[in-house]
Amino acid sequence: MNTAKIAELNDQFRRHGIGSGRTMVTRNVADLGPDFQLAALLKVRAFDAFTPDNNPHGERDYGSFELHGRKLFWKFDYYDRSLQYGSEDPSDPLQTCRVLTIGFMEDY
């Protein structure tokens, strides 16, 4: 797998919504309403605090942050384009749909 390409595709989708993917929030985040969801999404888009602890494989596929005194996370999962199975090659945008999930740490 091409780790640099996966990181590039993750960044493009996370920062700009570019590429094949979906952004999801957990029920607890959704329950706080659209203003909270937008604030969380903006924090995810601006995230750049990658470290060996949260980015051990170099794919830039996970992060955590605080918002209104609550600890949240975001993470990518890679599926085939039909969202039925895992992607065989997350570095290939033609066969991968990225799912970006935003939630509270206790939701995970």
C-alpha cells in the first residue's frame, strides 16, 4: 500500500471534502445539533497535530480534540465503493470510499 497516497487522500477529504467519501457523526454528537456538528467539523478540517502516537502508520487517519470542554475524536475507515466491504486498496480512489466519523471518546 502507498501510505503517502493514503495520507494525501485523507487530507484532501478531511480538509476540503474532495474525493469519494462520507462524513458521519455519532448519535451523541448529532444530538447536540447542527451548530455543534459544524464546529466539530471545522476543528477536524483544521487538525494538524499529528504525532507518532496518533499517526503511527503515517496515514493521517485519526485525531482527537476538545470542543466546549468535551473530548472528541475523528477517524477514517476505508470501504469499497458500495460501502459493503473494506477497501482492498485505500490508496486507490477509484475503489475506495472514505468514511470520516466524528464522535465523543466515550462513543468509541
